[in-house]
Amino acid sequence: MKKILIYIWGIFMLSGCSDFLAIEDLMQKNSSNFPQTQDDIYSSLLSAYAAIGEMNGEYWQNFLILSETMSDDRFGGGSTVDRMILAVNEFKKSTDNMYSFLWGKYYKGVNRVHFVLESQDQVIWENEQQKNKIIGQAHFLRAYIYFDLCRLFGTVPLILSTKSESLPKASADELFSCIFSDLKEAIVRLPSVKLADIAENERSLATKWAAEALIARAWLFYSGYYKKESVQLTDGSTLNKQDITSYLDDCIANSGHDLIPDFRNLWPYAYSKEYGYAKDNGLEWIGENGANVETVFAWKYSPLGGNFANRVSLYFGIKGQTQIPFGQGWGFGTVNPQLYDLWPDEDHRKQGSIYNVNDPSEGTTGFVWNGEANQQETGYWQKKYMPVNVRDANDRIVNYSVVMYGATTNFQVNNTQDIVVIRFADVLLMAAELGSSNAQEYLDRVRARVKLPPVPVTLENIKKERRFELAFEGIRYHDLLRWGDAEKEINKIQNVPAYTLNVLTPVTIKFRPETGGFLPIPENEILLSNGVLEQNPGWTGPEAQY
């Protein structure tokens, strides 16, 4: 049942309906008679999900890949032909239109969401509850898209209609007013149904609990980066820290989400019966269905392959070789040895998150340095998003999805792992950081799971806990930005040992504060706007060029 929703997306996107679902076609040819029914508008909603979640075009232009590459936990990696990922890692650009695909993908998603919102009054709804579920999800998706854009690009055009013309960048206050207003609307409209009572084929969709968690993540970034104590919503009301904390307390108390007993069972490597570390520790992957109560929101991927394969795992796979359990990929995101050295050995999240190729307790053999013109190899690889191999009935080494779901043996398109956007552990840590009356209990729960003793609820302790609990999940870099720690922490990367083409080539990275930590707007978008759209600071001089 895990892949039901993505199969629905796949049927729409891979069949002859793909043109039908293109928002431009819907507007030009069908706006007078589509959507009419609840099923019609639901299919339009799914096309909006697909626009955000699918991985097509420039696969490396993905929020998780970019966020990880800019963090102090990872290097660019890849091979010597991958200039663009080193540019990301060094806060530079390899071309002026480096992020065109990503920019266009997000605004395509916004347009599809607006089609849903603008069509709601012409639909014959079964009842108000069903209308609220669909429209609530649309508001969640618009907030999700703009929050991603704001974390990656800073301030961007705030388009609120399918008919909008070229617009200048909105202010941070205007953008986050929309984000918070949309998430509050989603919280109000989406039903308060416990996780166990949500139908299996709807567990891939946004819920009230996901909206409550995302509004907290948005609040922590907005209030931290922009030093704000409240935000005015589009209806004139305001939200503050206490309101956000109440949402998290509600999610924790009433959602039915929880921590699973063993942190390591969250990740697919625990599925491999031949992996020494998993076998020695009695690990059993919890999977991605109803048993995994920790996932609050995730993007689903499918054995259909193509645009619906998880290309993040492919890019983070080990380049030029195949092992059990870790499979082949493009070698991006090698782990900074400084993180490995800093992480206490007694915290089993360390080995549960990082593959040390020189550690015999991993129970792996056959690792080859410089398997395929590798750059910035450190001997440390993250384990959370990685192709995972097993043996099939014919004793072939294949991706686990080939055995579980009948996926193709093509390693480039057979990763099906969910990309988990929000875990319940993060919800607990956000509530602790915001000062919930239960803050100590929440922090203790996260640490107790990995058999660590309680520590006081201080910001420094929460910073450490977030780094170790949420490592390699696309969160660290944006935490550094909102805490004001990015320049200090990233500039610690000085002459760190790494190997390019098997030659010691130390890595030094200098954060460029003039960018504010944000990416450049594609120059072609600025040209298309006839100068209405302006480039972000720090991206016009020679120091920005890789």
C-alpha cells in the first residue's frame, strides 16, 4: 500500500493524460468545463503534488541535495566533471542560469495550486468536509513551495494567481505572511484525525499535523533569521511564538505520531540481512507504511522509475562501485570528517548515520577508493539516503526495491525510498526549542531513544541534539542560517583531509556573508521580467564565479 499515491501520480504523468494535466492546457482548453466534480479537482491537486515531488530535468537541483551541500556536514563530492556541486559547496555559481530548472519547477507547482484554489467554486462537492480536505491541502502546498523558495533564494516574487504578470521580489514579511496564512488555513480546514485512523491511501497527503509541524519550522526560520517576534497574517490577525508552540503541543499530544523504538530502523539499510552492522545489532527496517509512526510528511517515490524514482539517493550513492548494502550512485555529499570526529562514539546515531569505510564493525568489504574519478572523498558516507542493495532469488546484488516492489534493475531509476520532510523527532525538538512547558520531557524523549541521559534544555544543547538527530536530512544548513551561525561554523572547514583522484587534496570553504546565505536568481528569469526582478546581493561580481 505504501506506493499507492505515487502510482496515481504516475498514471497521470506517464500516460496520455500528461498534456491534460499540464496547467497551461487546463486553462486554455478546459477552464469552462474542468474541473466540475470532486474527482476532477482531486486529480488537479495530485498534479500539484507531482510538480513538487517528481524528480525530472536537473535532478541535482533538489532542496535536500542543495541544503546538504551548503551545510558544514558535507562536501560537494561527485566526480571531476561535477563542477556545479563544488560551486554549491563553495557558495559560488558555475553558470548564470544554474538554478533555472529548480525555479521553474517551484513556480509550476504554485501555478497548479492556484488552479485548484481558483476552481473550487465551480466544483460540485460531495460535502463541506471533502472540500476542506482538498482546499486545505492546496494551502499547505502553496506554503510549502514558498517556504522552500524563501530558504533557498531569500525573497522572491509572490505570485497569487494563475494570471499574474512579472512581479518584483516581495518582502520577507509579505512572503511569510502568505506562508503562515496558508498554513493556518490548512490547520483549520484539515481534519483532526489521528494517524492510525487515516486511510492507508491518504497517508501520503498533507495532514493537519504536517501543517502544524511546518508552521513551526517556518516560524523558527522567520523569527530567527529576520529577528521577528510576531507576524501579521493576510486577514489582519497575528501569530506569535506562543501560538506556534500551541500548534506543536497539539501535534505531539493528539496526532498519533511517535518515535519508533530504534532510530536505526528508520533507514532502509536495516532491511539488509547481509549487512554486518544491521545483523549484529538486530535491526529491522520499519518501512514506509502505517507501522512508521514517526514520519509526519514525506515525498513518496515509486518503482515506476523515471521522474518518480528517488534521485536524491542516486546522487548520494557511492560512485563507481556496488556493495552490500550500499549501492552505486554519483558520489555527491561526502561527509565532513570534522562531524565524524565531533560526534561522540557512545551515541549510536553516529554509526547509524555515517558509514566509515575503514571501520571493520560495519561488516562490509570491497570498498574501492576513487572508483570513478572521484573528488573530495573522505572515507565517510551518510547512510540515510543511499541506494541499498540485497541479494535476489538468483543471488544477484540488486536494489531492495527490485525485491520488494519489482522495480527495474537499472540503478539510476530504481530507488524508491521516501524523502522524509518532517519526522516526529524534529517536532519534539522544535517544541523544546520554542520553550514549551513540556520542553524537558520532549528533549529527554529524543535522547532516551538512543540511550543518552537527560541534559538541560538550553539552546546550545538543542543545537547539538538537532545536528546529531537530524543529520543529512536537509535541515542543518537552514538551522545555521536562522541561528546566525552559518559563517562561524562553515568557516571552520579549513584544510580538511579529502582525496580527489586518490590524491590528498584538502578542503577549505569560505562562507560568503554578502549573499545572506541565499542562492542566485537565474539570470534568464531577470531578463524575462524586463528588469522587474533584481538579482540577489553577492551574486554579480567575480567572487561569485566558480
